Amino acid sequence: MTRPRHIWAKLLLLAMVCYFLIPVWWLLVASTKNAEGLFSGNGALWFSHGFHFFENLGDLFTYNNGEYLRWLGNSALYAFAGGIGCTVVSVLAGYGFAKFSFRGRNLVFAAVLGSVMVPLTALVIPTFVLMSNAGLTDTVWAVILPSLLSPFAVYLMRVYASASVPDELLDAARIDGAGELRTFVRVALPLMRPGVITVLLLSIVSTWNNFFLPLTMLSTSKLYPLTVGIGLWEQLASSNNGGGQSLWNLIITGSLVSIVPLVVAFLTLQKYWQGGLAVGSLK
Amino acid sequence: MNRKWIAGWLFILPFLVVFLAFLVAPLFYAGYLSLWTKGLATGTTFAGFDNYTRAFEDPSFRKGLWFVLRFSAVVIPLQIIVALVAALVLDEVTGRLARFSRLVIFLPYAIPAVLGALMWGFLYSPSFGPIEQIATAFDVRAPFLLSQGNIFYGLLNVVTWQWSGYYMIIIYAALRSIDTSIYEAARIDGANARQIALRIKVPMVSSALVLILVFSLIGTLQFFTEPQILAPIANGSVTPDFTPNIYAYNIAFRYAQFNYASAISFSLGFVVFLAVGIFMFVTRKKGSIFT
């Protein structure tokens, strides 16, 4: 009775898998081709004769004094500094909002919730002007500091802290003479761990993937993250046809290499984020 | 008691500093900047709301705004339908294929929008994409999905591919948290699988759907990365005023008109705020994170 229905469902899933994998599959195949194979005009979705992946990889890491590796390092720096910073700030605030009642709390929290609706990119240009007045544009700080802001992460942590940390446990710790910080670190934080990892992952992803902010803040290519760097290569490659042909191979291999770290992170941390993401939508 | 009062503020203090420095300050500064005009001969003069009148009368800004509104009206329902269908199927089917599909559908979320746009740009490309090759094999003319007339659809596909999986996971997580005894009860009352999906599951995840709608509305109105990345290979389909954000970026960094760019940003922010506000008001009964 249920069999035929599930067959249709499975066919639908297979179709979806194909659709969502096609660009990645193409990237994988294309990264094994040399320029000639890339432009040969047959079989874009299958391997051409000759396996040039390691050759491309070598070119990628050595091109222009290894600027790709530099961008990779920058991306990692921005993502970790921005992501960890954002998580620390948001977890502390979420816990503070959830577990303490102080005057002005509701007003401040309402402002935070309202700001979820403010489009953050609309703030990039004024932030640029402010940063430029402070002499901070074109430094790593111009990318890292604005990444610390995530009103949604605060909201998420507040919901998570209220749901997972019982007040009785905190009171018991306080009666035992533990200070507020110690109570937070020893009692509350372990209980909030899945939520913390979700927020960490989400904020690392959003910093790693960010394009608009670093594009406006940075003008020295040595400070670029991967997203802006590959965008630069793409512009170079499409503006000088012919001479730019070899760059397309670098762009393709570079794109493949730069999606690997996050995909691996998501695969290994599956059980955390799949549960954690539910929290925001449950209330 | 007094000690707790102070502790609460201390916990939120670091966030508050970031919030004031990178949200409140730029917001007010943009508001302030937008009220002035900088002329080569006249210097900086107070302009009042002139920049806003100029923005809303500027055909470039209006064109961009119209594009993102039109685009939102199509892409948001499309993403939600893809995400909802995928989540409902995954909630029903179990096994290795289901687990694998869940990961694959979510995968694009872990890929930067820059690279997502770039990969699809390659696939659309007449010089090394498969679309052209397949069309040639069947002896028909392939549509170039980045041409003036088609770029709307080209972008629609990129954005749907990029975000549907993330929304699917949110809906899926909400579905998983429903108490399954409700389905048993419905089945005893004679409900079939489709009725259970549409009459029970969908209403029960409505707050997740509202959350997703708000997120994708805010995200789409700020459209920047994908068209900006596709611009160099789109043969001029992506104009410097393609979306309000691209327009503001070009005014600020190509023409160094920061006052007018701030007014554009602020106007866009206002439109987003208004759109989300209206949406919240319409769906307020459904229950959402903001109530």
C-alpha cells in the first residue's frame, strides 16, 4: 500500500539530489581539465582526456607569488576571529537577557529584535565612512569588528538559554557561593553547548561567505579574503580575453578548494547544527 | 539582588558595545550624512530631504527597487515551495537515500554566494557550459541565461539553489519536533498522507515558515553579491543600477558621492523595514519570533 508512494518520493529526492549537485559536479570535473579541455566544447559534465588536477593545484598555489594561499589564510583569520568573537558576545548577551531581570532589559531586547529587520548591507557604506574617519579601513579590523554583530544570534541564544538552563540549578550554584561568571562557565555553558556550536558555525559561515563588507572595506589585495580575491580574478579573466584564459582554470580550482573546509565542517558537526537550527523556529 | 542587577548588564555589555558601534552609530550617521550635499563648488551644504526626493525620483533607484520587489515576489514563494516539499518528503521517507539527500540539498548553504553564482555562471556560459553543448547536440539554439531578457530567470535559479536547503533544514527540524501521536490520531480518523501533510504538518510549522519568509525577504531586497559577480560575464545585462545596493555601492565608490549613497542605503533600509513590518502585521496571528 505505501510502496508506490515512496517510490515517487524517492524519485523526487533523486531529482533534487541531481539538481543540487550539478554545479559541484561540474566544478569537480572542470578542475581536472587544462585550458584546452575546458574550452574544447564537448562534454562539459564529463572528464576530458588527461588529468590535470594536480597541475592546476600547483598553478593555483604559485600564481602571483601564492596570493591564493594568502587569501585562504585571510579568510580563515576573518572567519575564526569574527565567528568566535561573535559567538562569545552573543552567548553572553543571550544568557544575560534570559537569566537576569534588570531594569531596561525589555527595552534593550526590543531594540535588538527590531534590528533583526535592519538590512545589514545598508549599513556597510556608513560603516565604511565611520571606519575611514577612524583610520581603520583597509585593515583586518575593518572586516573583523563589524562581523561581531549578529542580533539574530543573540535572539537564538536567549531562546536556547531559557529552554536549556533551569533557574534552580543557577540558584543552587549561587547558594554554594559561586560568583556569576563562575556559575555561567561551570553550570550554564555546558548545558548550552549545542546552541553555542550552532551559533559558532552560523557565524563562521556568514563571515567566510561575506563579500560586500570586505569588498568595500579593503583596497589592498593582500588583505582580501577568498570571496573578494576570486571575484578579482574573475574580473581580470573576463576583461582580457585570450590572455586571461589560464586564469579560468585557477578560478575553477580555487573555487573547489575554497568550498572544501566548510563542507567538511558541516559534515563532521552534523548532529549539532541539525538540532540547534530548530531552536530559532520553535518558539 | 543589587549584585544580580549589575551582573545582567555586564553580561550584555560586550554585545551592547558592538551593537552601538556597528548598528546604531552607522544608522544615525547614515541618516545624518543623507541630509547634506557635497558639491565641488559649493562645499558641503545642508540639503534637508532633498537627497530622498532625489532618490525616489531617480529612475535608476526606482528601476532597481522595482527589480528586487519583482524578484522577491517570485523567488520567495519558489524557495519556500522547494524547501517545504523537500522537508515534507524527508520527514516521510527514511533510510540512506533520505539522509544523503538531506545533506546534499543543504550543501549549497556552505558554499559562498560568490562561488555559487560563479559556478552557475560557468554552467550558463556558451563557451564552456553544458547548456550550449546539449542544445547544439539537439540542433536548437540555447538560451543564454544571463542575457538582458533572461537574467531574471538565471538569477532566480542561482538564489533558489543557494538558499532552499537552509530553509529546508529549518522546516525539517520543526517537523521533527511535532509529537507523532497527532498523526496516529488523524490516521484513525481516516486522514491520508496528503491530508496529514497539508492539514496538520504545514499549519504546525507555520511559525518556521514565517521566520523563513522574513529572512528571505530581508535578504532578497538587499540583493548584491550574485548580480555583482555575474556582471563581468553577463555582457552588460547587469547595469550599475541593477539593484539598489549595487547602485549605492557604485555611487559611493565610483563617484565618491557618499551623501547620496547614504540616502539610497537609508531609503532601501526604510523600504525593507516597511515591507517586513507590513508582512509581520498581516501574519501576526500565526505567531512569530517578534510577538
